[in-house]
Amino acid sequence: YLKKDPTLVLSVLENLKQDENEIVRRSVANNLNDIAKSHPEIVLSIAKKWRGISEDTDKIIRHACRTLLKRGDKEALKLFGLVADKSISVTNLKTEKKTILLGTDLTFSFTLEVKREAKIRIEYGIDYMKSNGKTSRKVFKISEGVLDKGIHKITKKQAFKDFATRKHYPGKHAVTIIINGQEKAAVEFILKTI
């Protein structure tokens, strides 16, 4: 019932937001992040209200909005000064290999051109093949901060190993570069399990 109506726990979170124990404050942030998955408007409202109260509350709202940021929620991005910027472009996205084997790493690289200094959140999404033949995206953060004007070359590795929480399936996958919530470039690759 709390998923349907999370307002019942908001007063508890309000009381704990400035707790002296970091573990408690982290728990507040995690609870808000869970609420954001089904009620983003509630968490965004709290984030605006708590922003600037203290360094600790700023950390809470940053952590609480992580799912919204990964989803590219425009209001969450704007809250943290991450706006769409046409002066930022991604070129030369490529994978080291067009086909990779399960148990190895995907290595990919791209060039980020920044025409003027800007606050930038750089992420990549992997569209994983599922057992039913459809894909499901998981987004990973590379970095966030102010980047100087210029050309920035970025190389990343992503492990393709089975975990208890993720099983990989053979087939066509894709990697997409996301800048401030906007998809800028994508490239496909094949995963083989043998």
C-alpha cells in the first residue's frame, strides 16, 4: 500500500533528513529513490524543498534522484543544472569488436566535442538482449561535471559476464551515448555465448 500512497512515510523522511548518522540519511535517500520510480513528482517536489538546506540534504536529494537522472527526466536534470545543449556533440562512437564473447569485455570509444564550457552528465546505455528476444536498457554513468571547451576522447569497458542479478543472452545488443539525458549516438554489436 505504501507504493500506491507513499505520502504516509514522508513525515518520517522529513524528520530524518538531517539525522547525524550518514547511514540514516542514506536510507532516506534510498527510500526517496524507490518512491521516485512510481511517483517522480513527489520526489521532485521534496528535492526542490530540501535543496540548499545543508550539504547533507543536497547529498540526499542527489542520491534520491539517481533513477530519475538515469531515465533522463527533464525536471530532475534541470534541477541539477544539466540542460540539453546543442553545442555538445558525440562522434566516432565505435566498439573495439563487432562481436564479443560472453565472459569478455565490450570496449567502446567515442569523441565528445564541447563548443563552450558546460556542465555535462555523460552516460551510456546498454540494450541487453532478453530471453524473449526483446531488449532492455540499463544506464551507467561515466562522469558528471563542468567540461572545458574542446575535444574529449573517451574509452570505456563493460563486462559481459553472467551474475546472480543478470544473465546474458546471445544476439544483437547496442550501446548508446547519453549526454544530459539526450541520446547522442548508438552502435550495435553481437554477443555470442560460445
